[in-house]
Amino acid sequence: MHGTPQKSRPKSSPRRPKTSPGAPPTPESATPRRSLRRISCISEPKSPQTPIPRVAKSLATDRLETPRSARKSRKSLLCSEKTPSKAPTFSPVTPNPPESKKRKRSETGESKPRASRTPKGRVYYKKVVYDGGEFEVGDDVYVKRREGAESDDEDPEVEACRICFQSGRLVMIECDDCLGGFHLKCLKPRLKKIPEGEWICRFCEARKMGKEVELPKPPEGKKLSRTAKEKLLSSDLWAARIESFWKEPDGIYWMKCRWYMIPEETVVGRQPHNLRRELYRTNDFSDVEMESVLRHCYVMSPKDFREADNEGDDVFYCEYEYDVHWHNFKRITDIDNDDEDGEEAGNDEEWKFPEDLHGDIDENSEYEEHKTIDYSAQKNRTHELAANSHKGRIFGLQRIGIKKIPEHVRSHKQTDLEKAKATLLLATLPKSLPCRNKEMEEIAAFIKGAICDDQCLGRCLYIHGVPGTGKTMSVLAVMRNLRSEVDAGTIRPYCFVDINGLKLSSPENIYRVIYETLSSRRVGWKKALHYLNERFSDGTKVGKEENKPCVLLIDELDLLLTRNQSVLYNILDWPTKPHSKLIVIGISNTMDLPEKLLPRISSRMGIQRLCFGPYNYQQLQEIISSRLRGLEAFEEQAIEFASRKVAAMSGDARRALEICRRAAELADYRLKQMSQSKQSSFPVDTSKGKHLVGMTDVEAAIQEVFQAPHIRIMKNCSKLSKVMLVAMVHELYRSGLGEITFERLATTVHSLCSSNGEVLPGWDTLLKIGCKLGESRIILCEEGTKHRLQKLQLNFPSDDVAFALKDCSEVPWLSKYL
Amino acid sequence: MRRKPLCFPPSARSLSQRIRGDAMTVAEKAQALLRRRLCSPTFAHAAFKSSPESNYSKLRFLISSSIAEACNNSVLLLGPRGSGKIAVVELVLEDLKAEHPDAISVIRLNGLLHSDDNCALKEIARQLCVEHQLLFSKMASSDDNSQFVMDMLRECGLAHKTIIVILDEFDLFTQGKQRLLYSLLDAMQTLISQAVVIGVSCRLDADQLLEKRIRSRFSHRKLLFVPPSKEDVQRLLECLLHLPKDSSFPSKYVTEFNRRLSNILSDKKFKEVLDSLLDVDGSVSNLLRLLFRAVSYMDMESGLLSLENFKSAYLCTYRQPKIDNLEDASILELYILVCMNRLETKEQNSYNFNSIMKEYKAIHDAYKTSDNYANNVCLRAFEHLLEQELIGFTDSKGRTPSIEFHPVKLLISSRELYQGLTSNSSCPAILQKLFDHESYK
């Protein structure tokens, strides 16, 4: 490991060829501008006095695609191409901070110097008080972008009214279009209070109508000073998220930050659906001196943004991440902020950036190294970089993002029905999990008991229940709660391994997966078994993690059955070992799985069991209506009907949710068709009652789910097929047997046809028809090469045939034989 | 006369002309247009696009709403073969791809090829890689592949891209442990993904084949494909065969063609032909097959369709292969068949070549026919019958080296045999008498 920054920087120089246009098969991987920004970041001289990061920034303004700055950018681009090495000359003014600001650097109590661990003299902090502001890792800040801008000194916290140009304490309203502020009293007509929903000022309104608008001029001598927000949105300032801080040996404070971008700076430019206050998070990092940080701003997720109404001017909205290499967008998931799913997101977390660096330099340089390898490997080792192999995945996936955020996603106003559909999705995790409190308490008690117990001997829980009764969901919810308790420090930390039996390619692979999650190394399963045996039986440590208790959740446990059941035995045997600290939770459908196993296994597993019974209709109803709370989409009886029906059939919550979603879909389809057909004739008349999902929709959905479609097929099949089916029912009834040979059937068809004056079909035709019916499994038949010896039998009860064909208009005489 | 290259036979003249593109007559052009329509898998189904009850609009709504609302869905398309399941899917995808460019990636799997889970996962990974211009490695393990597929599902979901997985012959994916279906459907309910799984099957009980935990994860949307009704067939015929007014054809020809066509379509005899075709199999593909034949029979002189074309086309589709075989059978073969039939009516359930020969000799002795052949000649005829599958071994297993001793069975019924004997021109009278004698007494 290379310790000093002096070393690590040359090390990262291979990055340069990567970004240069010559290298990889990236689409337009590096425009000179971007690479310049990057390179200049990297090749910054050792004396931190020179304001390189800022130069880099002024170069990076070239990226602007807006016409406003096009001229300027072209000029600077030219220069930059000519003299990339002279980059520092660009900023004529060294950024001497305004003398007025008093300098105060103090380390707060929470900062934890790690000087002992980092030999090169960098000191990392989690929290820094700088220039009077307190900054923390993960905060969003404004960063200065351009030097010498005349109005940079004044930084008005409160913006002035666009009409009277006074700032004052009065209530102001913000236009949703131009973001200008207006005093309520200055407006014509005056507003008493802030209106609900969107509000657009009259200037923008007029502009939209196509009129020329003359904005009120500021009074003589008073310039309209711009707030930081305005400067940011006109790309005179930058916003960034702080990833880490450190102090160089010479006492200068630096930070690593992740840039935000305004829509104008992306390749596609501002799109009509972009909000005024929208920013994109990029995957572009650089090191910046703390000097250039201005103050805090707040970049929020859509949910927080909606709630943050009165939080001041520096609030921004960020829903997407922008990839600067590939120029594409991706939604930001909650997973990023949610540590609990860290292991799932682990593999692309690695690519992005360790979100919480905790000021650990080891991790930092490891990352650097990793990245270097990735890029150099790109040329020679194609297999490793193939996206579907383990190594390449990190590299390939950031390419997936969409080039342009589709408009329908953003500007679409959801109706209640569509919202209902979204909440009924199986994938949406509900806020609360009703009806499984008892079981969840039991699981929590079991795990807590096992963890807190010093020995935790032989802890094994078997959970069973029919599909869709919330087994896995409950366990995962309990684990989430426990995780927060660990964070709060009330219980000991543990590690959690989650395995699904059906997702393993073979039962033995489970060793490999367990070992990989425990130690993050990949080995073959035999070796993994060996290591795991060592760890659990003998108590040797695996990897660097301390001897934490380990909770192993195995979903679909019955899939681990091998012929000699050794996999299950091994896994269930470990908890009985004194040093193992292993807790196994097995989930499966069958109640008597332990009894079906060898006695030595069932004695280890069958002791503690938990049964998830099927939901009854009240529970189902509660589950559905808890999801639909606050939405006016379903009639009350409709929900009850659906839940009663499902409870009677299976008690499967998934099924109930799907039926309701399907019903909502059907209602939505009906409404949309109606509005389409009505649009032509007269304006849509949407009365309130028609928007609700009613009994008929639920009924239709239930029909679709539970009823086999054979009756409709029988009703619609060709005439000869009908005759054949009837002949079959007739003959089977007469003989009392279950099956019939083709010869008999054909003679019966012939006699039926001749006695009713129909054309006699040829035998080969009949054979073809029989095979067609057999294909759709209305009848079961042997292969057609047996010809007259072929045996046929009905796949559905003969009553169904009678029901389907009784009053058939095409061949009325059929009913005689039923 | 122009010199032609020697390698073209005279009959290929029109072909060579067509290649040069100079002398394609109006009739040829019309025929080509009609054939193109009939061969295109989607043209026939595009006729039903507009109606809200059609499967097209239902499926389109389903997929487009899951694109617009960023949700997962799974749907089964059920219906007999030839009812246009895949064609409708293709139509919908074509439309949606035009509507949302760059946001849809389609994965196509076929149960006949990819019923093995590992192979299917690999194929999905490969197609995803091709779609997104990523490097694909053949050597990746199945764990890697499945991990990759899950990652892609999530990433595409984050990027508002929809992955549509079409599983043709869905019933074949339900063999084995159904790991592929489980991991797909489970991913769809746990990840933030945006995927639609479309299962296509001709088995009506396809969803019953799923294991219960997979069935619970499957969202049971089903679209049923039934053969078109009589009115729909009429509409379809008009839409398929009418020449367009605004085309390169001379307008006189177009009006004449269309007038003749409407005459045919409303003709009673044509309706009879159509009915007898649809009585057997009412699917769209069957109809298209008939029409293609009819168009190929079109009279190139006048360039107009006639009722005769449809009739002869119908006769081509309406074939009885076994009767045809019997018509061409040799006398000795007929003797063997009649002997077998006699043995069966004597309720002798198991017999082989030697017992047939005994019967043959007995007939010969009794009636003193002129058709007496040596044993090895009879064996040749016997083998020929076996090849034609008019007769067959009772059990295909345990085949002994000599076929003389292998028990055999007659595969045609006595009624068919009777029909064959009467239609065979060279059938000796004695044989018919023999047959009549025993079956109708």
C-alpha cells in the first residue's frame, strides 16, 4: 500500500490514457474538456497554494451547452487545447479570500484525528468548522466557480422582491417558473396568503402567452443582487456533496466532493419537464480546497423536497444521477442512503464511491488502486471485463442509464387509480406490515435471545406456511428493526446472511455463498466448506471480521435437499458447535419437512417451529386497505369481495393484491377507452362513481385468475372439434370408461354426423382435429402416429363440455347427445 | 428476340425478368403484393388493431401502462396454435418501440431451445449484452449470469428502461425446478425493476403447471386467443385481398379486381368452401394458407382471382394421406392388408408376418387367385407398408432383428381400407369380394 499522496498521484496517472479519446470502446468517452478538468485535478502541483481546482472548474464551464455561454466556452476551449500544461495561468487572480471574513478553523469535538493510522500526514475529519460554518461529511455545499466576478462579495441571504426591490421581512412567494420572489403585497391583485399548488407570476404567464414582457427595472443606483441559488442556476456557482475532509501536512484543508450539475450542463440540456430547482448528482469526484466552499445548500430527494416548503432559498431537488462518461441518467435509489441493504447494493457501490468513507485512508487508496486496475485491464483481458462475469459487472453497468429522461415519467399526473395500482404492486414495500405482529415478535425474541446469549447453542428456527403469507417479509422486517437497534447500540452487532435455495445453481453452492458474504472472497464450494467448518466448528476467524454472531436466513429450505442430505446436515450441525455463534432460520412451504428428513437432521431442526397460517379475509382486507389508505380508488365491498374470495381459495396475500391490481387495471382500461371514444363526440363526462373500482371489475379479475379458460376455447373452437368433443362425452358416458380409442371415437363421430345430415369428415381430418385439441390440453391423447390405436381422454370434467356446448347456435343438434 | 443466358430454363423466364425488374406485369405485381401480405406474420392481425376488445389493445395497454407507471407485470397468452399470439406481441412491441425509443429491450426465449435454466440465463445475459452494447463472456458461470441479470433488471429499472421477456412455449419452461421463472418473478417483486414477462403457450393449463410458490408470484393475467368469428373472417378477407385504391396499379385494373373479388366473397359457393375449411380448423393461419394457395393459382393473363382458384386451393389443403396411399398401393400390398384385416376380425390379437403369410396362403388355396408371390417378395411389400405407416409394430421397444417374427398391427380402420379398395383402380375383384364377404356378413 502506498501511503503518501505524492506516491498515489503518479499511480493514478494511468487514468489519463483512459480518458483520452484514443482508448476504450466508450462511445465518446472523453471530450477534451472533461478530461482536462479531470487531468488538471489529478496533476495538481504539490503546493496547494495554486488554485488548481478552481481552474479546473473554470475550464469545466465549457461544458455548458447553453447558447448563453457558448461563445465564451469556445474561446476557452481553444486555449485549453493549446496549452493544457499551462492551465494555472488561466485564473489570473489568486483567490485571496475576502479579508472581511475572519478565518477560523477549529476542530470540533467529534472530529477524530486518525493521524496515527495515516502515515503520510493527512488527517481526516468527519466534521469541520470552517469560516464559521460547520460542515459534515455528506453535506451539500456551494462551491465557488469563477474568480473575479464583481458581485461575488455580496452574498445576500434573502433575495429582493422583483417588483419593489426591497428584501424586508415580509412574506414572499416564489414563481414556479422563473423562481423570482415577490412580496404578496406587491402583486396585483394582492394575495392574502400563499396559494396551494403551483403559482406562476404574471410576467411568466404573459411570456407564455407569447407577449413581450418588460420586467420592472430596478431603481437607479440599486443593482439587483443575485442570490447564491440564482448564481448556481446560471452556472456561476457549483454545488457539491462533501465525501470526505482532510488536512494536508501543510495545514490546508481539502475535501473530496461529488459534483452536482444543473440541467443545462448535461448533454441533452434542459428538458421541458425539468424543475427549476432541479440538480443532477454526477459520478464525478474531485478534490477541492476548503477555501472555495461558500456555504451550505440542501439537495433533497423528491420526497423530502415536497415536504420542505419553507426551508429557505437554498433547497434543491435531485432525483437522478448523471453519468459524466456516458451522458446518461439513472434514478437514485433509496438504497444508497439506506445502509441496511448495503450488501445487496454492494457491487455497484464499489463502482460509485464508498458513501461513508469514515475518513479511512486505507479504503481510499484501495479504491484508487482498484480503479486503475479496472481500466488497464480493459485492453487486454476481455473476459474479465465482460459484463456478465464477476469482475466486469462493476464496469459495465453504469452504461445502462437512459440518454434522456422520458417525459412521460416526469410530467405525468397520476390519477387515483394509477396510484392505487402502484401501491398494490408486490414490489412496493408497505409502510406498515399489518397482521403479522405476533409472529414478528416471536422471531425478534428468538433472534435477540440467540444473539444475546453468550453461547448461542443449537439455535435453529423453522418457519413454514403456504406461499404468500408473509414469511420472508416478516423475517426481513424483523432484521431491519434489529439493525436499527444495533445502530442505537442496544444489542450486539451481528452479521446477516440471506440465501434463497431456489437461486442457488446447486445445493452445494450454499457454502460458497455463505463464505463469500462472510469474507468477501470467492472460492470453490469444497474449499468454502472447509473454511466454514474451521470457523464454525473450531472457532477460527474468517477474514477480518471479529467473532460476531451470524444469522443465516435460508429461504426455500427444501431446495437444499440432496440425496444424502449432507448439505442440510452440515448447516444444521454448525449451530450445535460451541464456538459457532450461528443462528439458522429456515423458511419453507411444507409443514412436515423436518419429519421427511433423516432423523439426525430433524432432531437438529424440528425443535423450534413457527407456523404462518393462511390469512383470513379480515386480515387480507386490512392488508389491502392499509395500502390503499388515502386513495379513493376502491369500493369498500369490492375489497371485501376480493379478500373473501382469496381467503376461501388460498389465503395468499400476493394473490389478493394481484387481483385488486388487476381489477384496478381493468377499471383503468375501461375508463381510458371510454374517454377515448367520447373525445370525438362530446367532452368527457366523468362522474365520481365511475372512477372507483367496483364489484364487476373485481369479479372479472377473479374470473381471470381462478377460472381455467377452457370453456371459452370450447365455445369458440371449430365445428368438427365440437362434434368430436360431444361424441367423446357421449361415448365415454355409454362405456363408463375413462378413455377411448381413436377408432371408436371416429366411428361415433361418423354415426353422429350421418344421423344429423352433416358431411362425413375423413379420418385423417379427424385425427388432425384430435391432435389440435390435444395440443391445447382440452383432451389428453397419445401421439398421432398410433393412428386408430391412439387413446384419448378428456382433461376436464364432461360437465364442462356439456355446459360449454349445450346451446351452441352453430350446431344445435349437439344438445341431444349431452 | 433477346438473347437469354443459357442457364435459365425457359420456365424461369419470368423469374429472370423479375430479377431485372423490367417486365413485371401488373398481374405479377398484384400477386406479389398479395403474397407479401399473406406471408407477413403481422399483417392479418393488424386488421383488428382498432377494436378495444381485441387482444392487441388489451396487451398494448398492459405493456404501455407498465412502461409509463414503471411497474412489473406478467401475462400469459393462451390459445391454440396459429391464432396469432406471437404476431400480436410483435405488433405491440413494434408500436411501443416507435413510441418509446431507447426505453425497451426485448428478450426472446423459446422453451424448445432454452428450457434448461442455466442455458436460459446465459441466453438472457447474452441478449441483454447485445442490446446494451456490453461485452459478453461465454465462460461466465451461471451464478454470475443470474447475478448479472438481476443487476441489469435493477439498473434498467432505475434508468426507466423496460425489459420485456417473451417466453415462447411457456409450458416447456415449467419442467424441472423452474429456477428461471422463480428468479425472474421473485426479482420482479423485490427489486425496483421495470419488467414484463410474457408467457406464450398453446396449453390452456399452462399456469397450473407452475409450482405453487411460483404461481403465487405470478400475476395471473391471461389473454385468451380464440379463432375469429364469422364476421371477423369476412372483414379479414376483404382487408387481405382488396387492392389499395391509391397505388401504382392502374385504377381500372384495381376497380375490376376489387369488383370481382367482392362478387366471389359474396358467392354462396365460396362460402361453402370457406365453411368447410373453417369447420376443421378456424385459426387465422389456416385461412392464410388457403388464401396463399388461391393467390398462387391466380390467372396471370387476366390478373384476376376467380372462384376456381379458391376451390382448387381448398382441394389441396383437404387431403387424406392414408386414402391416397391406399390408392397407389400394389396388389400384393392390398392382399396383405386384407389378410391382416381378416386376422383381426377373427379376433386374433397378436400376429406377425408369418401368420399373415399363412392367411395369405389359405386365401390363395381357397380361391386359386393368380396373384401368388414368393415369401421374400411378400416381405418386401410388407416392409413397404411399414414405411408408409399403414401398419406398425405393436411395441416399438425390444425390436428383434428379424421383422418376420415381430408382432404387428393394422393402423388403418376397415372403413378406410374399404374406401381405399374401392378407389384403387387395379384392385382385383376377388379382393373386394373377400373384404365385403367378411365384414358385412
